[in-house]
Amino acid sequence: MDSIVVKGGSELRGQIHIAGAKNAALTLMPATLLSEEPLTLTNAPRLSDIATMTQLLQSLGAEITSMQDGKVQVMSTHGEINTTADYEIVRKMRASNLVLGPLLAREGHAIVSLPGGCAIGARPMDIHTDGLEKMGASIELKDGYLHAKAAGGKLKGAVIDFPFASVGATENIMMAATLAKGTTVINNAAREPEIVDLATCLRSMGAQIEGDGTSTITVQGVDRLGAATHPVVTDRIELGTYMLAPVFCGGEVECLGGRMDLVSSFVEKLDAAGVDVTETKAGLKVKRRGDRPKAVDVTTEPFPGFPTDLQAQMMAMLCLAEGTSVLEEKIFENRFMHAPELVRMGADIDVQGGTATVTGVAGLKGAPVMATDLRASVSLILAGLAAEGETVVNRVYHLDRGYEHVEEKLGAVGAKIERVQGS
């Protein structure tokens, strides 16, 4: 397995181009199943998860052509559709469950394996299946597969009240509702930018959707969807990650394509921690105000609150802050697995259930560490930027699921970082 080796102590200066959002692209790609006509995505990220979704959609009958070094994905599902999403592909990635709604909407039936992905909590499918059942589907779990069938071969509009604002369930139900008969109302819908991006794309295909970006989304079903070309929204998690980089080791970095509205709650915490974030014509520019950041308390929340996907990176930064910070993880259980690895580098972290207390230290020391999930991987790389000596981050296959060419992007602004090929 590959490793990332970081030698700390170098200030960062320059520009980093922020890619299209992984979580948006993985949601947009299954939308091709809703139409016989082509769907073209521009500004697509080049990640292993995109390759996995491509493999899954091709197994279902989609034709996909990758252009411009993977930044453009041209998809068409105009032929016969296979309605079984196999475990061997689905197990690799949680987002694979997003084919369930589109398959059920277009074909009236589907068999989809329960998904896999990072080990950061159970993340059950109940909220997805409950919503689809309200739309007239019967769903049975057999041998690890969800067997779904729409009554009369067609989903029907319904009022669906989510018990919590699930991003994946909002996406699945919204896609399913585009071809359902009648009107679907999703209450307590997720409000993330990726939801708005999906709704924008579906409208370009001919869907009738209102209320995206609010807690109530209304979808009026149509008979068919058509072709569209859609640019994938900027990845707010990659954006937030690279915004933190100069906070660890000093300097100033401009994140090209960055937008303040995508990371407003994150920027509030950075400001409180002593970090300047300014808008430019090309994106967002970031620099630390003092020699060390200041302690701040963080609680993860659904958008527009502080993103759970930036919690690990923020914890790593707060390991170097003046004072004591408290981080509460309210979205996923079991998401502090990076803490013991940061402790190996000299951090002072006490984890009790869903709360981590971080007492800042004057410096970290390089060490061999192990990536446990996607966001943990990059948090350890960021910590390595500030650490004395060499940090070796092992098992970085997680990293490649969500960050394209991280060593090239950080290296271009002055970081001493390289990838070492595994045997």
C-alpha cells in the first residue's frame, strides 16, 4: 500500500485549485439512470470513488465516457437496464445506495446490496427505505440485498417526514420523486450545497423541483427527463481542508474556486481561532494572524452548521492551538479514530464518547501513523506539515477516495511531501 511522507516546517505560499465536489458528483452520476438521454458533468473530480461509481453504473447498463483527463463525464443510459447492484461493487462505497431511488423510479423494481464505505458509524438505510415505502414501494431485505418493487410498477407522490435531515435519503427520495406520479413533499430535508446542486441538475433535465436549500422540498413528478450538461459544484470539504493548511505551518494560500457561502460556519470558527479569510476574484485567501491559532469549541451539525467532514482536520489544527478546545461529534458515532494517531505525534486529546477535549501543545513531532478513514487521512497529513521531522501516513487508499493529487497540490505551494509506492 502507498504511503504519504511529510517533512514539516515549510511555510506555504501560492494557489491551490479546488476540485468539483466528490459528494456532489457521486450524487449526480446516478441521475443518468433517470433518463435515456445523455447527462454530461463538467468540473468532475478525479477520484477512486468516481471510478467505483462509474463501474457500478456501467454494470447497470450506463455508457460512460471520461474526457479532459476525467474532468468531464459523459453518461447515457439508453439501452436495457440491469436492476441489480452487486455487493462486490456496492460494498466499496456508501454512495452506491443512491442508485436505489433512480432504478425504482425508472424501472419499477431494483435489487441493491447494502452499502459499504468508511467505518465511521452504522448509517442505516431505514430512512431511505421508509421514504420509498411511503411512495408505494415494497422493500424486503434478503441475504444482504434490498429487494424493492413499486406497486403497479410506478412510484407515487407522498408526504415524507424525515426523523432527521439525512443527506443521502434526501437525494435518493428527490431523484425517485422526479418520475413518480403526483407530488412528493420532503419535510426535514437536508439543506447541503450538494442537495441544491443535484436539484439544479435535475431541473436542467426537466424535473420540477422547488425548495432545495430549505427544509421542505417539493417535487412534481414528470413522465420523462431529458439531456443536460451540468458543472459540479466546488468541493467545500476539499476547500476547507486546504484552507487549514497555512494555519498549521504559516504562509498564505489562495484556494481557487472557493466560495464563502459554502463554508460560512467553518470560516466563523477560523476567525475565532485567529485566522484571516478574505474573498478574492478567484476564490478565498487564508493566513494565520499570529504564531499559533487560538482554541475554539466545535460542534458538528447538518448544513449550514459545522461539517462533520471537517471535524478531523479541525481537531488536528486545534492540537496546536493556545488553550483547550472541546469538539462534539453529533453526526456520526465512532468518528474520532484519528485522535490516537494524533496523540502518537504528541497531541493532548481526551476522548469521552462523542466529545473530544483537545489541549493545545507548542509543537508536534513526526511519527509513523495510520489512516483510518478518508478525512482522518488528510488530518494526519496536515498535522505533518507542522510537525518536527518526518511523518509517514500509511494506508492512504482512503485518501484517494476523496482528494485528487494531494501531494501535488500541497507540494506546489511549498510543502515537502511525497507519495511512496507500496509493494
